[in-house]
Amino acid sequence: MIVMKFGGTSVGSGERIANVARITAQTTERTGTPPVVVLSAMSGVTDSLLRAARTAASGDGISFRTIRQELQAKHEQAIATCVTDPEHARGLRAEVSTLLNWLENICQSVQTLGELTPRGLDILSGLGERLCVRIAAAAMLSQGLKAQTVEATELIVTDSNFGNASPLFEETTARVRARLLPLIQAGIVPVVTGFIGATADGVPTTLGRGGSDYSATIIGRCLPADEVWVWTDVDGVMTADPRIVPEARTLPSISYAEMAELAFFGAKVLHPKTMQPVVQANIPLRVLNSSRPDHPGTLVGNEITELPAIKGITAIRDLSVVSVEGLGMLGVPGIAGRVFSAVARSGASILMITQSSSEQTITFVLRSVDTPAVVQAIDKEFELELMRGDIDQVHAQSNVAIIAVVDAGMPGKPGIAARVFSALADKGINILSIAQGSSAFNLSLVVNQADVDEGVRAIHKQFNLDQV
């Protein structure tokens, strides 16, 4: 039993939706069982929906109507391309019009009220997936498959954290099995809306960033599936971003832990939250390219495949290094706790932490957009210590980036750090800060942002990752 998820670029046009139908037919023929297909909205649609809602809330009564017409044209064009039965296409166009009329009416209400709540935004932002599954199911029917649309609000029960809801697995498992297993047993492909769920009371929610991938792994865990396949626009998990390193290669396999590290530090193939359900159920996950369905992609699982050196290199940009410095910090209990409590109160997330053994400096890295509020919060927390001179300064350096070197086998490979430092030194790149977690899966380096691309290329070349 396979759960397949297709992202926005994989369903970005009628031709691509027809390709999704072909891949689904091939998978059904190869496995003998219809897969569960989870879909994102067509590329660009969710952004358009958010723009429609927000402009309506600002009092703009024109933009959301223009967006509604653009969405109508986009989806009707897709229908004309991938749905061959004229009668079916006519009914589908009417259904799209009904849903978009609903969008326009909701936006009109938002404009009248002049307010857009997180709950209201969730109701609107999941419309793209609802439109897409209807067209994809029709495309499958056009290719001779049995298919049925399923709204994830019937399946995935969540808490009421609108905009970033979490699934309630006991209730979700019961619903997923009751709704999907009879369809699969009847030879019908369930075509499920990604990204959305609902509270136990039926109020629509969304699952946040990477939500459609998350939907697929939630459903995969609940069935349970034999594998979850995430279809994207790349050949799998790469050794580096190919836009930075043209010779980057696809990794044949990678562990869950390594994938989580790469995802956290900027690799956009999978969001770390996506993997939690399949890790807990030990279900393998494959990353595949919908434009090259014969490519084997990357298998993500528990096994650690040994490579000659490291698995991958990635980076996060637009960061700042914040340092809290002072001789008065030496041996004083609770300083670090107060620093990080102040950061938490500001609502920021810390990406990396280092501290000198002398305890005179605590340094951490966060996103530049959060830096002013964090510095202000720490200044307020240590107002007395700054006045007495126990803390010399709270200093922020912007325009930095983290380069992360990832491999689960790093502890058993002497000389990795030396080769990384040598590669950067040969290019004249200065390292501002260094950290390695207790798992030793990840060596993280802070460099000036202007040096990050050159640094990634240098490390990639040092370890001959183009020969993976």
C-alpha cells in the first residue's frame, strides 16, 4: 500500500495533472493496489488565496474579485487539457465556479467586517487543494482509473491551533481507516486534499508549512502504508543545492536523522515535521521527481548508508549572531537560562548556540528579522548587570549564514572537521562560530553571508560529492 503526495509544481498545469494520473495508473498496475494520492494546490494558487483574503481585510473590494477570475481561468484551462469527457468537464467547470463563488462571498464578508482571523484564513487558504483534487480525480477517470475525491476534513482530526494545527492520531487513525480502506479494497484511488484538516467539531484547519507533505505522512502512518512517496520537481535529496553547486548529485538513500538535519538547515525537499509520523511508524519515505518518474530518487529510512565522506551540505541565510559578553558572567548560575528565557519571550527561535569554556561569552544565531526584538529583550532582562558592568555588551552581527555539513556516520570518520576548515581556509573564508550537536550528525559553521555560496562549493569539492 502506497501513499503518494504531489506538490504544487507537479500539479501546476493540466499537462502536469494528466502526468499525475499516468503515474497513478502505473503505480496501480505495478503494485496491484490503488495508491492513496494526496495533492497540494496548483502552483501559485495558495499565495493568490492568501492575497485575496488579506486585501479584502484591508478594505480592497477589487483585488479579490480579480483573483477569483484569474483562478477560474487557471483551473478551467487545466480542465480543458486533462479531462477528455465533455460532459464531465462541463460539470467540473460548474463545480469550480461554485467553489470560487463561495470564495468571493467569504472575501466580501471579510471586507465588510474589516477583519481576518486565523480561523477565517484557514477556511480560505485550503480552497486550492479542494479545487485541485477534483480536477485530478477527473483526469484519472479520463485515463480509465477509478478515482474519488476525499476532503481531508473528513480524515485528519487536529487541535484548534489555526494556521499550524497538529493531528490527533487516535481519532485520525480511526477515520482514515474507515474512509480510505473500503475505497482501496474496491479498487478506487482516493484523491485527498493535502494541507487541511479539521477540529473534532468540524472546523477547518491547516497544517502549516509543508502541510501537504505532512498530510501524506499522517495518512501513511494511520493506514499504515508500506511506503510514502513524495513527488517533487527534483530527482531526490541532493548533496547540495544544485543552483549553488551545479555538479550536485542525488543521494540514493539517507537516514531519517540526516534528512531532518538537512531539512532544518535549509534543504526544502522535506520539512522536518513531515517525517515525524513515518519515523514513529518506521515507514520508508521516497523522494521522487514527477517529471522523471523512472528515476529511483532517494529512499529515506532508518538505515544509514555509508558514503566515503559526508552526505550533504546545506545553508540558511539572512541570519544574525548575537553575543552576550562580560567578565561578570563567570561562574554566575542562571545567566544562560535568563538569556534564553528572554529570547523565548520575544517569540524568536534559536538556530545555533555556542559558549566559551571561560563562560564569559554566550553566542547564538537567529533569523535577522527577529534580532531587534531579541536584543531589546536581553537588554531589559540584564538592565542591572549592564549598569554595573557585569555584562559588557549585547552585540548583534547581521548578514551571516550557517553552512551545515551532515552525515550520521561522522563520529567514526576522523578528519572531517579538518577537511571542512581547510576547504574554507583555501578560499579565504573566515569562520565566525562553530557548533556540533551531541549526536555529531551535523557540523555547523557561521560565515559571512557573502561567502556562503563559495563555501558550500568548496566543501562539496573537497569531499568529491559530485562522484556520489
